Amino acid sequence: MEYTRYETARIIGARALQLAYGAPPLIKVPSGVSDPLALAEIEFDEGVIPIVVIK
């Protein structure tokens, strides 16, 4: 599914907030990545974030 840039930003932002509050990562964390936003972007690119947009 193709998301608009606004949907993408909202999904990544929501997941980054979850990670910042201690949610477990859904992927193996690459070495050197400790920023929740960067990790959320990687999870989004791999398609593992369990957030659905209903249109």
C-alpha cells in the first residue's frame, strides 16, 4: 500500500514515540542505531510496523 507523506510521517512518529517509551523493537537493531526515530524509519521501510491506515 502506498501512503501519503502525511500518513508516513504520522506512522513513523507514532512508532518512534512507542519506542521512546520502551516498546520492544520489531527488528534486530543495527549497531550504532539508538535514536527511536531512526529505528522507526527502518521498521517502516521493512514493513513491520503494525499500524494500519483505513481510508
